[in-house]
Amino acid sequence: MDNLLARLRGLGYQRVVLDAVPPTQNAQQLYEAMGFYEIPPYFVNPTPNTRFYAFNLHDDAAKARA
């Protein structure tokens, strides 16, 4: 995941957003440990309790991970 984020940063992306359905608890824990944070839904997902995350690629903490 760190390599992917570094590649996106190198391509000029500013932010990554994703959604996680309830059965992906392990992935959600990974996202949170990496610095992803919850955001309001950016589209209507028909799966109840879907969580939406973002990660700012150019924050100081994100740069430290690169």
C-alpha cells in the first residue's frame, strides 16, 4: 500500500478516497492505521454501514511514510 501511495503522490495526486463495506473490518483497521480518516459519503452506496475514507497524499505524516 505504501508503494501505491508513493506512486500516486509521484503522479501528482493530492488525495485518495475509498469506500469499505462492513465485511472488510481488517482492511478498515489497516486504512486507519495508515492515516486514512472517515469522510462523508461521496456517492450513494446501497450497502448499509459502508464507511468512506480519505488520505491526503501531501500531509507531513503521509510524506514521512514515503
